[in-house]
Amino acid sequence: DALDRIQALEPKIHSFLHITADYALEQARQVDAKIAAGEEIGMLAGIPIGIKDNMCTQGIPTTCASRILENFVPPYESTVTQKLKDAGAVMVGKTNLDEFAMGSSCETSAYQQTANPWDLSRVPGGSSGGSATAVAASECVVALGSDTGGSIRLPASFCGIVGMKPTYGLVSRYGLVAYASSLDQIGPFGRSVEDAAILLNAIAGYDPNDSTSLKLEIPDYTKSLQPDLKSKGLKIGIIKETFGEGLDPVIAQTVQNAIDQLKSLGAEVQEISCPRFRYGLPAYYIIAPSEASANLARYDGVKYGFRTPEAENLLEMYKKTRAAGFGAEVKRRIMLGTYALSAGYYDAYYLKAQKVRTLIKQDFEQAFEKVDVLVCPTAPTPAFKAGEKISDPLTMYLSDLMTIPVNLSGLPGMSIPCGFDDQGLPIGMQLIGKVLGEEQVFQVAYAYE
Ligand code: GLN
């Protein structure tokens, strides 16, 4: 059914860079065989899933939507996709993204433009746009995305589904192509909070292959799914600063209504100030490009991926390979990062940004002395028109204003649908938890849903 649906919808939506039909049918047959033999099946047995094309899948192309990895077929499997295989999930394809996960609209993909299923002339959000549209349009049941500055939560909000970025270190990054390693985290998309909880159960956990992976017992997140918030005495804080200038009034109103509903479910709600929240965006655009400039140095045409055939010597080969292999946004990030890390500017930019990062973290720590979960809009606007922001990077970057501080602080964040604007476009509400506060986030999300 999922493959039929993909065939019918892909000409309009373009969620997938590679559709893995044969592979999916083989995985499904294996599940069938296990059932027939009376063997135990995994928690995701037979569930069609989409995987963002920046997670390595052995023997299946992994391009990061970049020309430089056009012919790259990983010789190994990422930890998350291995866990999904073990749980019996059926991968139907690799989904479109902004090139190397750099973008907020899926428009920097070197291969195709993904359309928002709610209005095909609009973007799905990015960078995990293809995963979000595949779930929103029922091309698969759940999907994985990665979130460095909002790349799961923003497309979830633009496409009217649930998307979660877990606490940094909860899910292994082994086999996730690195963008900004201190911020990257893999997480689930689902059409319901329960689906997201089940998928997180399947992928969370310690992995010796990722040195930043946390060594701890993983709770069963579906146990947090309770119908109301009364019994727990849950305290919710509204981040005051996110309701200021630049926020679409329809979003302000819709999220406010959702907060009223949380009150009626028994939550204690108060306003909270995070005064340094707004410095997250500028700090991020120093830190993320700096890490990216180092991480992307490996694409030199020597080890793997694309190599220009037109070079006379090694230096020329490097230059021409990178000039032809990377798109404009990726080049912009490499230049920004290289500049910020250069000897004369390191203290003024990179070091300063790291200090700001600490201050933002402190704002959150103080907030979480008073409340259990923080609430704010996921994005300042609903899905915008394709082409509207692509030539203006600064405007595009503003889409992540409210999601970025969460990555800088390593916290769990989730976007859940909370209504529609007057044109019928979905609006997302962001729930932010303490470090490893996933359970409380799920609790609030499920009670609200
Ligand atoms: N839009 C942000 C960026 O371009 C975030 C992307 C992401 O989370 N991967 O960096």
C-alpha cells in the first residue's frame, strides 16, 4: 500500500530521492516469514518508514542531496537504521533534504524540490522536508529526520505532523553524515505523538560507536502517554520573548489557544523569561558553519564521492571538485565557518559565540527551576511559498529563531500540530523539556493531542 501511494503521489510531492521498493518488499517478506514460523517480531515489524538521505544505509545510495555524494553508496549501516532493521521496520526510501541539511525549506537540495502536501506551491520546511511530507501525505507511517537547528521541528510544523529532536546524546549519530557535530541529533516524525514515542523507543540508546552517546537506561516512552496533566501537577512555562516582534499574529493566537487548553487539562501555566534566547540565531550561524567547515573538508575528491575529471594537478582537482560538487548554500557556510575560525577572528567570533551559547543554556536552566516544560511557537510563520526566501539567506535563517536555542542547549524539543491559519495551513507548537526530559514532553504532547 505504501509503495502504491508513493507511486501515485511522488510526481506531485517529491518526498524521496531514492525509492527502495525491492528492498522494502524483501524486508516485508522477512517479517512475514518470521510470523509464519511463529518467531518473535520486533516492535516496528512491517511498518513502512522513510529515512532522511543523510543517514548511511549499506548498499543504498546516501547523497545528502549533494552532487558531491551523487555516487556514494555507504559500505556500512548507521546505528539508527540498523536498530530499525532489527525492529522489523520496512524502509521504503531515502527522503529529500536541504543539501547537507543546510536550509529551512528543502530548496537547497541539488536534485529536486519537495512540495508541501497542504499547498503544493509552498515549501515543506527543512531541512528534513522529504521525511515530513512522506509522513504527512501517508507515503509511509513514520520517518527519521535530523535536527541541527530545527530541521525536524520546522518541517513538522509546516506539514502538520509531530516531530521531535531528542536530548543531545540520546540517539546515536554513528552513520549520520555530520553537519555540526555538537548540535546534530536524529529524531522521529509521526502523525501522532504515540507513533513518535514508539519510534524513539526503537532508536534511542547508548552506542559505543558514538563518543557523545549517553550511557543510560532508556525508559519506555509510551508509558508517558496519559490523557490529562492533573495527577502529575505539571508546570508549564510560556517563553515570553517568543511572542514579540516578527511573529505572525495568527500563530500567536493559535498557540495561545493551545496553551489555554493545556490549562484546562490541569497544567499550571506561568510566563517565563529567557532574555538571551534571541541571541541563539546569531551564535548558531557562527558555531554551525564553523563545525561544518571542518566536517566538510573530507569531500576532496580523493577518498570518495564526486571527483572532477578536468584537473591537471592535485590542487586543481580539490578546487574544481569542491566548486562543482557543492551548492551555493553549502559554500556560503564553509566560507562563513572558515572565516570565523581563522586565527585573527577566532576570539571575536567563535569564542564569543560559544560564550553566548553558555548564557542561553543558563537561561533554560533557570527556567527549569520553575517549570517542567516550556512552550512557544515552533516557527514565526506557517509554510511560505517556494522561491519566496531562497535568494535572501538572512530571512530564511529567521525561520529557525525559536528552534535553534534548543539545539545550542542540547535539550529535547517537539513540534506538535495545534491548529491552522486562515488559509488552512498547519501551525505547530513547540514543547521544550529539560535534559532527558523526554517523558514530560511526551506527557504534555499526548494530553494535548
Ligand atoms: N535551517 C538551519 C540551518 O540551515 C537548521 C538546519 C538543521 O537543523 N539541519 O542550519
